[in-house]
Amino acid sequence: MRTRIGAAAVAAALLVTGVVPATAQEAAPPAGAAEEAPTRRVEPRRVTRVLAAVAEELGLSPRDVVVALAKGDTLADLAAENGSSGDELVDALTARLGAALDEAVAEGRIDPERAAEIRERSAERIEKLVSEPHRRLARRSAVAVMRLRAAETISEMLGMTLGELRDAVAGGSTVAELAEERGVDVDELVAAVMAPLEERAARAVEAGRVDPDRVDERLERIRARIVDRLTSPAVGG
């Protein structure tokens, strides 16, 4: 269960829980990303929530959102290309934040004054999130993309939507427990999540860019973290 809600614009997408660990070293930045002025570093799990929420609202995959951002499109541009508008996307993200705040107040996790403060401070940030380009955010979202790919893989293997998976994990279930209920072997989940990382590592080794022993050690560490993630309850959201 989440214990606090941040005031940043990324808190507008509080509805997806990361279910695998960060894999920054193995995830390459999206192609076409250009250099921009430095921006404040955003925690990958929050990026994950933003991308997933936007994708859900627009009927796209999170990867589609990242590719658009990497090209220099704004989320408003992406919305317009997919039968919506920037204003509608702002309204949708604002509504998500409002629902999360209302739930937090009802459960006593934050007080109404704090919720009102977050709501007020987030309004302008959500507007900027939708209306401004985020190429640098796209570059830094490689970890988030890997999380989303893993979450998509897991939800598909469990026969759940991303939202259903999120709600179950936020409610205290582990992914391993959900898998057992559905007759899916956790080892199969781990193998599916690891597969794209192993393929990327194999290409890097073949091209002579990395030492095979270092790659093997790194992959084993990642595998261990994934197992721990899938078998442990979510903490903090």
C-alpha cells in the first residue's frame, strides 16, 4: 500500500506499479533522442506510471509514447494524432490524480489540506507535461521502458490487464501468488522478462562491446532482483 503521494506532475499517473527492478545498464536509449538543456532527474518508476497512464488514455502501448517523445512530439501532439486532444489528456491525468488523492484522504494516508495542496501545485505541472516536448525524458526513460515491457509481458502471461495487475499488487498480492492462482510457473515469468535483456547482451558480446564474464554477472544480478521483485509484496508503490 502506498504511504505517500508526491506533488510532481508524474504523480498524475499513480495507477501503475513497477513490478521489476531497474535495468538501466542493459536498456539502450530510444533512437533519435537529441541533446537538450539539463532537466531535473525523474525517478524511473514515476516515469513508468506517466507513460503507462498516457498510453492507457490514448489506446497506445507505452513504447509508442516513448518513441513519440524521442522524436520531439509532445503528448498533446500524440493525443491529437490518436483522436483526442491535449486538453482532454490533461483532464484525464488530472482526474487520475484527483481519484488517487481522494482515495488517500479516505484511507487516512494524507489529510485533506495536503491533498488540496498537491492538487493545486500539480495542475500547472500536468499542463506542462502534456504541452512541452520531453526528448531528454525519453532518453532517461530507458529503465521505465524496460519496466513497462516486463509488466506487459507478465500481465499477458497472467491473462490480466496492466490495470488489474497494478490493483492486485497494490492490494498486497505478489506476482508469484497471482501466477500460482493462474497456473503459471514463476520461472516462466522470469525467463520471459529476462529474454530481451539476454538477447541485447548477446548482441553486445557478439559485437565486442562488452566482456562476456561481466555480462553474465550482471544478468545474474538482474535475475536475482527480478525473482525478489516477483515474490515480494510491493513497498511504497
